[in-house]
Amino acid sequence: MLESLLSWEEINDKPWLLFVWALIIGTVAVLISLQVSFEAGVAGSQVNLTGIFAIIFTEIPSIYLMTMLIKKEERLEEKYVREHYMKGFWIRHEKDAIMLLLYFAGLTLNFALWSFFLPPDTFQIQLEKINQIRGSVSGSATAAASSGILGFVSIFSNNMQVLLISFLFSFAFGAGAIFILTWNASILGVFIGQLSKTVWDIPAVSAAFLPHGIPEIAGYLIAGLGGGIISAAMIRKVPSGTLRIILLDGLKLLLVGALLIVFGALVEALVSGPALVVIFFAEVAVLAALFASITHKNPLEP
């Protein structure tokens, strides 16, 4: 039922509903996980599996909805090609990118809130990964401090791996990037929840991750969208001319995602102080402009 709460028409007219929908399914997933989860013995210690179950129960309805979104996007693009409506590839895809960002933001807020209210070991799996990341960052801190380029290369290489996996998963499984996005949203959300001293601190703590987090997450989402539309077009066996255009669009989206990863890594490794604040407000302004632009329907949209 959860996957059917929103129709394509509702999402298309009011993309912000995806943010609310992500909060709802994330909350339901956590509540179910608290009831069915258990501790398992791993390497001689007990591990709370609630965090894994929460991800699984979040992904089940998400895969259905995101598969529908990708299929609708591919069919709409096919219609654009057929009607010779070639106003620019970004115009054809910006709404879907914003939709996926809203979905990710809703999931992240969901995990941040539940991580704040629930006992610390509820999301033990996520906390183990966070500690692993912290250890990796601490281990390379001295080298990165002596040369910001080393920090950039390390961040860029890690994030590019995630981006390529998002693209390939979506190409292979349609909505495959949802697995990676849900996992990353849970990691970031739990981290924010653990850092927050009060529930009102969550927005402020989140803001610290946004200057580099917005372009990085957007990069993963856009790459996943690119892989998804190529996959959908190949499954539908569209005409070769149309397939070529969709294939090029998918690769362009992958390139845009890679450029965003480069920008995010540069910000994370090399930018600090007032410049970071300027970048943050510039990114917010760009997102606001994009959100405003997607409220206008393209003439070929149903």
C-alpha cells in the first residue's frame, strides 16, 4: 500500500510530496524493524540488526515508486524525441533530479530523528560504518593537512566509486541506485542524529554537511537516473534513433554527476571559513531556482 500512496501525476505536480513520502515510509520501516529485528552473533559479539531491517523495509516500497518514475521519465523522453522537442537535455531531466534529492532529504531526516530518539545501539550497523569512516579520515588527516590535494584525491576517488556503482546498479536493475542511496541516507542521518544534542540542533548539524554533501549526493542521484533511463529504453526496445539519443542523455547525466563529485570533493578538501558559507548559500539559491523552474510543465508532459 505504501508504494501506492503517491501517483505519478501527484509527484509530477507536487514534487515536494516525495520528501513527505520518504519520511512516512522511513518511519514505518523503522517501527516495523523494531518489532522484527534481533541480535546476531558476529565474530564473537552481538550485533543489533535493526539498522539493516530499516533499510530493507525502506527499499521495498521505494524500488516500486522509483522504477515507476524512471519508466515514466524514459517514456516522456521518447515522446520528446518523437515530437522533436529537443530543448536541451537538462530541461528534460531537472525535475527528476530534484525529485530524487527530495526523496534523499526525507530519508536522511527520518534516520536523523529516529537516531536521536532511539537508544544508540539501535542503528549499530550504521554506527560501525561511521566509526570506520572516522578512523579512515583520522588516519589520513596528517597527510591531508600537509597537502589539500591528497585529501581531494582520496575523497574524489571514493566518491567516484560510489557514483559509478550507482550508475551501473541502475543500469542493471533499473532502480538499483536506491540501494546505495538508502544506505547513504541512513549513514548520514544516523551521524547527524548522534551529533545533535537536542532535536532542534538537527537542522544546524545538517547544514555543516550541505556545502559538499549537496553536490555529492546530487551526483549519485543524477548518475543513477542516467543508468536507469538507459536500462528502461533498452528493455522497451525503442527504435535505434531514439535509443541513441537516450543513451547520449544517460551518458551526459553520468558526466554531470562526475562534475558534481569533483566540485563536492574540492569543497570538502580545500574550502573552509567564509568561502564555505558563500558556497552554501549559492547552492541553496541554485536549488531554489531549480525547484521554482520545475513547477512549470513542459508542453509535452501529460
